[in-house]
Amino acid sequence: MEDLDKVVADALAENNIPYAAYAVTNAKDTIASGSVGFTDLEGKYALSSKAIFRIASMTKALTSTGFLWLADKEKLDLQMPVENLLEEFKDLQVAKLIDGKVSYSEPKTKVTFHHLLTHTSGFGYDFHHETLSHLLLKGEIVDLLDKEGKFLESPLIAEPGEEWHYGMGIGWIGKAIEKLSGSLLNDFMTENIFKPLELSDTSFDISVLGEDRLPNIYAKGEDDSLTDISGFMASPQIEEFAYGGGGIFSCPLDYVKFLRLFLNQGQVNGEEFLPKKVIDEMTINQIDNLSVPFQPTFNPGIISANEWFPGIEKKWGYGFMINTEDVPNARTKGSCAWSGIMNTFFWFDAEKDIGATIMMQIAPCYHEKPKKVLQKFEEAIYRAL
């Protein structure tokens, strides 16, 4: 494999991004890793190999795995209405924005755990959907920074099962884990997922990892300038609520251990951790004729409009986006992937026996420049295969 430190360093320089950390694995072991660049704009402080990243929505795959591990043990039917477990689902409403006014109606279908896992429940995010953006501006819902997780009380924006909308459904999966297990989400995930997978630098609780290990966060200006926005960020320390859709802190070396679980068909160190049938369910199309579409933005300072691999249909499993065709010079058909709002990215490709992640901490999400770094990184890996 070519020198990935150089590939990443060149890509960072070409795209004016201060730093990135990465790791690459096959089913057996980590085969490459590195920390490249500087956490300050003067180039004095190199990115530490001990850095911890806000992996945001890369949390969703971990929480989904935790839930499916528990559901398998509890023999839980994923087609069961969530309201059978969580009372809050008995009062759900579907919101529709028409001519500047929001109307509400009862959903025609009950939300199931399958809907939550596949983003077909009707839950959304305010930065991707006009109705929720409108409600946020009116003060009728709260944003994702709420420490008590009251953003989970947002209404649906589509009928369950009818559309694919990226949203906060995995936050409710976290709540379901707590109800089923009788444990707080971080405690459950630590004991049943992080420790067995040997993810020693992964937690919802930054205090156990060290807040001083978090690198600075930068924002891209329209002129491609960089601004350190670390001081404007809310405290990363959780209180009691842990958001299953985006609250984990981790690092590349830990995350590729998680990806190895899938390259090894559910085995860890030669022993079954998840049954192969669960791995299969997670990594095949679970949304039938729906697709992962172009995602608009209603808050361009946080996230750019984005479509992954235009011209290639994308599906969703339980936890992952799945490309249905080969991506030229990169991942093959059936690969599984996702990302986090600070421009952290991962994928695993079972056909090629490869998994990788690259982590930056820069806004807005899906800005073309960090996506170009991902592309250069991925293409270099596939040149070596």
C-alpha cells in the first residue's frame, strides 16, 4: 500500500483542511493508521495519535448494533410497534407545512423498530427538512444540542414506512435499549459493545477519555478560509441523557475494530459475538423499493446539501447505507458506510475484505473539500488492492 500519510497530507493541503486521522483494516487486523496535520492554523501543534473525535452520526451504527445484539437475546420482533415498549409513541403526530402553517394528523401506521432502524419511521432532522426547520425557528421544537434530549419529541414529517428520511429515530433506539436492559445507554454500550470489541477509547462520556484529547473544530468560509469555532461549541460532557444517534466519542483505531466485526461475519477473536443472520440483516437492503435520496439543507452553516455517488442507487440496511453498484476506483457493490456531521467517514467492503475510516473535525458537513479528502484516501487504498 502506498504511503497513506503522504496521500492524506497532500489531500489536506490541496483542500485547506488542517488535520485528519485514519485507520484501515482487513478481517484480520489493522493494516494502516495515521494522524496527519496540525490542530492549530500556525502549524505548531501536530495532531496527536491519542486524539479523540466527535464521531456524531457514526454513533448510529454502534447503537443499532447494540440494539440488535439485545433484540437477538430478547427474541424481540423488529416489526413490533414501538409503542408496545415506549409509551411516548402512542401520541405521535405527523406534521405537514403548507403555506407557512403546520397541521398535524395521527399517523396511519404504527412506527416499528424496523422503521426506526431504517430511517423510514417518519422522523427527520431540522437541517434536512423544511417542516422541522420551520418548527425550530418558531421555537416549537428544540435543536440537537439540548442536553435532556427533548429534540426526540419532534413530530414525524412523513407516514411511517412510506419515505426515507434521515433523522433521529436511532435516538429512540437508544431509549428502547435503556427500557429493555434497565441500564443507562452509555453503561449498556460500554459493558456489552465497547468492552467486548476492545474499544477502549470509545464512550458517550468524554470525562472517562479526557476532554483535552479533543482537537479544535474549524469552519470553512465561503472564501475557503478557516475559523476555529471550538470556543462556540457546547460542552461535550453528557449529563444523564446519551443520544444514541450521535453522542459517541471515538478514534480511528477503535472504529476499525468495530468494522472488523462485519468483515468477520459477527465473530470477535474467533468467537461468535453477533449471529451471522444478524450481520446479514444489517448489511442488506431493508427498505425495499425506497432509496437514500439527495439530502437538501436548511442550515448550510452546519451541513451542505449532499447526495452520495450520484447516478448510483443507495439502499439502507440496519445501520448502514449500501451502494448498489461499484463506485469507480473505490468501494464495490454492496459496501456499507456512513458518516458524522463533523466530516468523519467510514465504510467496509466485504468483497474486497477492507474497512476504513477517516476523521476530520470541520464544518459544514458534506462540504466538498473534506469529501475530496475522503475520495483521495479511498482511491489510494483501492489502488493497492
